[in-house]
Amino acid sequence: MNLSPLQKDRYGYKPHMPAVLEKKVSNISIEKGDATESVSDQTELKKMFPNTYGMPIAKLVEGPNADAGKKINVGVILSGGQAPGGHNVIAGLYDGIKAGNPESKLYGFLGGPSGLVEDKKIEITAGYLDEYRNTGGFDIIGSGRTKLETEEQFDISIEVCKKNSISAIVIIGGDDSNTNAAMLAEYFAAKNTGVQVIGCPKTIDGDLKNEHIETSFGFDTATKTYSELIGNIERDANSAKKYWHFIKLMGRSASHIGLECALQTQPNVAIISEEVEANKTSLADIVNDITDVVVKRADNDENFGVVLVPEGLIEFIPEMGALISELNDLLAEKAEYYNTLNTFEDQAEFINKNLSKDSSYAFSSLPNNIQRQLLMDRDPHGNVQVSRIETELLLIEMVEARLAELKSEGKYKGSFSHQHHFFGYEGRCAFPSNFDADYCYALGYTAFTLISNGLTGYMSSVKNLSRPASQWVAGGIPVTMMMNLEVRHGKNKPVIKKALVELDGAPFKAFAAKRDEWAVKTSFRFPGAIQYYGPDEICNAPTITLSLEHK
Ligand code: FBP
């Protein structure tokens, strides 16, 4: 392979570890806390998970573990969207397994969860892994979005594990994949298979977090990558002074990415979807708010600026959220008939006839391109694929129309030239920051110690992340503890509670305290590129979100 100098150098990076993981694996045991409860719906969840509900939190401590040296085979799966650091979770898991017993094996199931049911795998060897250490991407074994949720899939998984003498599976994924990991763990336990299942918290979106999972991996690197790009655009805007840049930022649902990038770069406008929902702000009001800022800046002769738009915004705008949810249900229920409609006109007519009056109005009020985007294929969970909806363009069009009205009324004299961007895929496979490289390696190594201590149905957890790595606290959190029941396709389903931006949380408050000033007075901040070498505050700083949440 033709390697870049950074790639070569990062292969040799030695991740920093929590002190307990520096011990020999035969001397890492667990300390169990009290029995746990799910976040809500305790009675129902206890019934659904009779074998794995209520297990205690496990903390890794120094102490003998006679089973650490047992020869075992482990399977690992990467699930869902890429997030920087996935390769290091596998590296940490591999190194832990081999430290236990060099004859133990790690199999990587190919292309995501479907690799398990199709028994498509490779054995991960030292030489193979060395080409992926501390690099971004999931290309070591590939990823996929197949859901593991049916009994048939679970039974096939048991057969695949038996055939390959696999006694543990590690699933690296987001909230849905970890929910499915918990269901698999429960099924395996109910059938006395002896196969353990451990999850690892992945997603750039940052919405898989709670008291015990301080952040999902990948959020750090992705937000630093986007913030670098936003800062560069801000400097360009401030140099040329001629464009308004509307930047959509990935994050399917929660606005953690947008909020962190706003704190890093101090743009003129940053929309936070959770606030839009809480205040029941309509699309027209969002447009008016942005227009106000454009007008005020034009009054100061500043006909340029930066607006950050979270990817999931459209679903949080009340009338649009209702429309999308009706569309999701309608397209799922009437899929057979709908798929026979070949032209957009026929589809739109069918949609309009079957929607409620309000949603039909909301649908008709949208520009044609956005209507088409709303009707595109759903993801495997039945959700609209928000990354394919050009919300940033919708806002530009509407702000432009509003400014034209104001101009005709003599209330606006500026000029509005615009550019639009979408930052998402640019950050999901970046070289992991030192933080993500260290955190992911520790998550993987911890996953092995949970396996060797006999646990199943747990998520690997590394806490105290705003401190240096040597002070991090490693352990395992029972997945059922993070669950509640939510209605999905008309049925109550157990799911890990998604962590949205909290409007009374420190990161949002810090942003809200400054945004009016940033709106009118150019206050751009330029974080620059991720650094891997240098002083701690430059190359090892966690996100502002994490620092504020755990101050
Ligand atoms: P995960 O929840 O699987 O981590 O993926 C998140 C994400 O990156 C979202 O931010 C984005 O909306 C989505 O994936 C894009 O999905 P795809 O890669 O299938 O286009």
C-alpha cells in the first residue's frame, strides 16, 4: 500500500489506557454494584428480559480472574454508520483477547450484522490488524444496517456460533444496534447457549449517552473535523464579505453535533432542533428568525454570515414532524400499492389524498424538490433518510423569498448571495483524534475483560473522560438499565433511550448565553485541524460538550 506519512506514523501510536487496564488481564476482575432498574417501564421490561434485567453495574478493579487465560473464540460486528475509532475498538478487543491466551481467536463478521447470520467472516490476525490501528473507517470488516431482531435470525446466530465455537459476540453500534444486542443476549441466555454478548457505544451523533456512557465514540473526531471546516468557511466569509453560508451538519435526530460545532466556531445562527420542538417553532418562524439576523447584519454592511442547520431539523418542526410521521406510517402500510406508482405526480396525488388535512397542507406548501426527497426510500428502521433532505436549501429559498418581501417594503437594503454545504460523510472516517483513539481502544479492551469475567447483556463503559486517560474508570453497564418502551410502528418496543440535547444542560446554556451577540457581531472562532502531536490542550482536549457536562 502507498502510505501517507501520517498513516505510517499513526500505526505506531500507543493508545493511553485507564490505569486498571495496564494490569495483566489475569489480574483484572469486577466489582459489582447494586441491582439496577430500567429508566422507565420497569415491570414490562422485567418481563421482556427475565434473564438479563436488573443486573448490577460492573466496575473493573485489580484482582484475580482465573478465567482470563481460557482459550476462546470471539466474533465482532460493526453496525450502522461509520464513526472514527471503530478500528481501535477492534484493536483493543484483539489485544485483550491475545493477552488472555495467544491461541484465542477474534473473528470479524463482514458487512455488519448480516455477516453473523450469513456466517461471512474473517479471522483477524496481528498482521492484518496492524494496517488499521489508529485509522478511521470501518473498512477492516465493513459495516451494515441489517437489524438483528427476529427469532429466526437469533436461532441462526446460535448455529453460527456453535459451528465456529464462538462463545462471545461484541456488537459495536448505536442505540438501535445495542438494543438488538441486548435482545440477542437475552435470547442466548434463555436458551442456555453460554454465548455472551457485549455492546460498545458508537455513533458520531453523540445521542447514545447517559450517566454511565459519557459519550459515544466518534463524536469527538467528527465534530472536530466539521468545526475545522466551518472555521475555514467563516474565515473565507469574513475575507470576501459576500456570501451567507448555510451548512447542514449530520446527526440524524439530536443536535449534539450542531451544538458542539457552534460552541467551537461561534457562527451567526445555529439552529437546535430540540429547542424548535420545545418552543413549537414553525418553519415560517425559523425563517423569520434567520431573516432578522440577515437584516440586522446588512444594516451594519455585513452581507455575509454562517448558519448551522442540524440534519434532523425537519422532523422537529411541529407541522413537518407530524407530516413525516404520517408519511412513514402510510408508506409502510400501503407499501405494496405505493410501489406500483411510477411517477412523482401519481405518488404526490396518492399522498395528498391519504394524509390528514394539516399534513396535506404542510406537504403542498413545500417546494417540489423537498417533496420528492420526503418520499425517497426509508431506512431499515422505516425512518425517512434525513441526510438526503436538503433542509439547508429549503431555508435558503424561504429566507430569500422573505428578504424580497422586506426589500419591496423598504425594510431591507442588503444583498443576499448564498452558498450551501452538507458536512457529514467528511467526518465519519477521519483519522481518530487522540481522544477517540484512546477511548475506543479502552472500550475494546474493556469488552474483553467483561467477557473474561463472564458477563453478558452489558455495554462496555469508560468514564471520567474529561480527565487524563490514566484516571478513566472502566466497567460495564447492563443494557436493560438504559431502556424504556417506545411505540414503533404501532407497537411497544424496548429501546435504549436516545439522549437529545437538554435545554437545561450546560452546553446549551453556554450557547444560549452568547448566541445573540454572535448573531450580529462577527465573533467567529477558528479551531483549526485536529492535532495529534503537541501540548495537551491542543492534541488531547475533549469536546466542549464533554468538558461542560462533566466540569
Ligand atoms: P449511526 O446512528 O448508525 O451511528 O449513524 C448515524 C449517521 O451518521 C447519521 O448522522 C446520518 O443521518 C446517517 O448515519 C446516515 O446514514 P447513511 O450512512 O446510511 O447514509
